[in-house]
Amino acid sequence: MKLKIVKYYPLIPVYAAYLILFLIGCTMPGMWQMVALLAFYCAIGQAFNIFLGMTGYVDFGYVAFMALGTYGMALGITAFYQSGLGIGIIFIGLLLGVVMAALLSLAVGAVALRLRGAYFAIATIGVNEGFRYLIEGAKIWGGSEGMIFSGELKEAFGVEMASRLSTLWADVAVFIIAAVAAFVTIHYMRGKIGYALTALREDEDAAKVMGINVTRYKIIAFITSASFAGLIGAMAWALKLTYVFPPDVFEIHYTIECIIVVLLGGAGTLLGPVVGGLIYALSKYWLAVVAPGFQLLIFAPIIIAIIVAFPEGIMGLVKRRAKGTGWERYII
Amino acid sequence: MIWQVLAGNLTHGLVLGAVYGVATMGLSLIFGVLRVVNVGHGPFIMVGAFVTLTMFAAFGIAPPAAIPAALVVGMALGFAFFYVVMRRLIKAPELASLLATFAMGILLEEIVKHTLGTEFRGYVWDVGKITLPMTVMPMTKVYAFIGSIIVAVALYLWFNKTRMGTAVRTVVEDSEGARVCGVNVGWSYALSFAIGIGLTVMSGVFLTMFIPVGINPYMGGAYTLKAFVIAVLGGLTSPYGAFFAGLIFGLVENGSYVFFALIPGVEPFALTRFITFAILLIILLVRPTGLLGRK
């Protein structure tokens, strides 16, 4: 029994970080927006890490899953806003978002995960862009105009509750999603799935020869990761912004941001996405204040330098330093 | 009437396809030799467009003269980027090179944005037009077509008939084997990368000769995605496969537009893009060596 709890020890620093963040947001006036931004980047980093960090496959169209989550919530609210289900509408939206993201990931995973390396990356870009242009071209779900549902939200919940849902509860939900994603990450890492994925990340052919059903584990990681992306899209985009606009939700820059967060913190580590998310979001926030308009100009060379100088990320370095010390069991 | 429109569109598609072909050869060359996907491909095309625009608008130099200038600028950028960054990432996991090339693209966009501004620009270089049975074609497009074919043939000759080109081809086949046989693999990497980037920047010139408007720092993104589709059609590793795939892509893009425009209640432009990505996925799954590639 003791052993079972020990394996979850690395969650302590993660949850401590989230708790501190949450308390800062609750107690310090005017900080909630920034805290919500930090939580958002930690959450997407954590969600993306389950696939990217554990398998080493680069999904360049990851934002498509967030987009589908956003659409799921939008469809849920616009379809049921007069049903009188109260808060149930939000849960229907969440469920729709997760199911749509999971179904897409199952479809993509079943076919595209046969491809490796650069071919997989290109295929996933194709899925993302193809989906976007299908929605715009065939005028599905409002086509290129997208969907705006702030009116429906107000009608279902009243003006005050609708605004609380967007400005408070959507962000709280992102915290919860991030916490659950951290738990799932460690559960996978310290279980059969994690060992199988580590083997396949290091050498897929060897893992296959050893009798590991690599396709199965890849798809498990892919669907898990995509489902969390759907949840985050539904909460942090749909419910918070109360609109969906295809060029925004399929924007490839969000995928890049996810990759940066994971790589900065350390791919395949539990604490990495949290550290990466905090550093990335803080510096983005800070640069927007001190050098508005110059963020990308400053970021791009820094990213290149990080890739070249320390590709393991911050937690990769910390993990190596912590080896053999008492901290080891808290850091992964 | 519809056939007239279709024939006209296909003619323009063929011309644009040749330009697309040149715009993708660099991507395929770099992937073939270094096994690196240049995700920042489009911004290099944008650089070429701005080279043309600057030379023409500021100094009155006609666009064709910008072709060698763009090649030089591109190769300089390519060598610099290779020796500073890419050299260290060849053996690294895909993630590193994908993110690095994307960041490089962003860097280029931002530098151009902060020096030249974000407004859409264009130029007018009127050298007459020719009237074909199905359409009227400005001479600038004809020059872009001829120029693209010359570039494609030149690359083919360099690749197949020269000593250096042969060395690069051996690296494409098997870099370890090439090294054992005494090929300077490091130099092949650097040269291919520089030529690849040079071709890409140069294609920006042809592109503005075809479409002399809409030049702005963020114009590259759409071409990155098109280039991916074309490169996959051509088999990803073969530059002249990419050229023929570009021709096919230009025909499909312009041809399908005519038919989608007939369907009421859809956006034909977006559907055309959807079709191209559908083709990308089908090719990747069914025949990853490309339409023209070997089995």
C-alpha cells in the first residue's frame, strides 16, 4: 500500500504550484486574469505532454482538438439553452467537446499514427488545416463566420451568472483540468503504459519486437491527450470567450505554444509543463507590458537558443541534478 | 461557357503550378538531404517577395533582375542559418528541428514587420499581355512560367550532371554510406540547405511576378501549407518530383475552384483548400513515396 502512495509523490510539487497560483488569484485583487493565463498554459502543456512527451511524436495539428472542444461547448450551449437544464447545459457542452475531440483523435490516430517523424507532423498539420477549411468551405457550424453564443448563455443563466461562468468558473475549471491531467500523467508514467511508451519513444522497432503493442499504447496516449485538449478548449475558449471563430481556434501558433511550453519545461517530465507554462506565460505577459508588439521578435531567437543549448528543458536538467538526493522521489 | 472558364483557369493553373513547383523544390531538397522539414518555409518566400518589391519600388529595377539577387540573399540566409543552428540539430529528434525552423520563420516575419510595416503592398510592372484562345495572360506571368522552368531544368542538371550534385544525391540515398565513400557530407548538408533556401527565396520573385499584390510579412504561411501538400505529392525527397507535383497542384487548385463555384451555398475558395489537404492525407497514407516516386 505504501508503495502505491509513494509513486504519486511527484504530484506534491505540481499541486503545490497550482494551489499557490490559485490562492494568489483569489486573494490579490486584479491578479485573477494573469493567474488564469498561467493556468491555461500549464494545462495545455500538461495535456500535450501526455502525447508529445511520452511518445516523442510531434503532433503539429494539436490545436484541432482544442478547436473541436470549443465547438462542442458552443454546440451544447446553442442547442440546449432553452431547455431549462441549468448548469447541466455546461456539462453537456463539455461532454460534446470531449467526445468530438476524442473521436477525431481516434480517427487521426488510427490512420496517421502509422506514419513516423516528419511524415506524422505533416499529416497532422494537414488534418488541422483540412478540418478548418472543411468547416469554412461547406459552411458547417456557421462556416467562416463562426458561432457567437453570449446571448444564448445569458438567456440560459441570466446576465450575472453568465458573466461569472465566463470570468470565474471557466478559469477554475482549467485549474481542475490541469490537476486531473497531472494525475493522469503520473498514473500513466508509473504504470504499464508509461513503460511501454518509454520503450517505444527510445526505439519503436525494438519495442515492437519485444512484444509491446505499440499502436495500442500510442493511441491511448493520443486520445487521452486530445480529450484534455477538448476540455481545455471547451472551458478556456468557448465558455470564457463565448464565441468560436475558425481562423482563431485552428491557429497553428497555439500548437507551437504548446510545443514551446513542453520543450521549455522538459518533455516527458511531470513538472516540466508546469514550469514551462509558468515561465512562458509570465514572460509573454511581461513582454506584452514592457515591449508591446516585439514579443515574437524577442521570443523567436530565444526559442532557437534554447533548442540548441539545452534540448532537455529545465526539468530535464533539474532531474539529473536531483538524482541520488532526497528530492528524487518528488521530481519526475 | 463553363469549359471556356475551365480552360482559362487551367492555363493559369499550369503557369501558377510551375511557380509552385519552384517554390517547393527547396523544401524537398532540404528534406531529402537533411531529413528536416522546414516549417518556416513560407517566410523565406516572403523574403523573396520583399526583395523584388524593394528593388522595383525603391530602385526601379525590373523584377527579373531580382531573381539572382534573391538567390544570393537566400543562399546567404541559408548558410548563416545552417552554420549557426541547423548543423547542431541534424541528429536531434524531429521536435527540435521543427521548432527551430518555425522560430526562424517567425523571426524573419518579425524583422520584416518591424522594418517595413505590416500593410499589404504591391507593384505594377506592365509589359503587355498575350491573348490565347481561352484566356488573356499578362506577359509577367509568362516570364514567371519560363523562369520557373529554366530554374527547374538548371536544378535537374546540377543534381544529375555535376560532381557536387551527384555527391548530394548519394547523401540523399544513404548519408553513412556516402561518408564512407569519401563524400564530404557536412559540406553537402550546408550546400543543399543553402541552395534549398536560395531556391525558396527566389521563388518569391516568381510568385510576385504571378501575383504582384498582397505582399506583406505574413503572406508566407499559406505557402508553407501549400508547399507541404506539393512536396508530399512529389514524394518529399525529390526536388523535381516537387516541380511536377507543383504543376499538378496548380491545375487541381484552379480546376476544382471552377466546379466548387457552381455549388450554391458553399465557399469555393475554402473548399479548394480542403481538397488539397484531403489529397495530402490520402497520398501520405496510400503512397508516401509520392505520385511520381518509386514504390
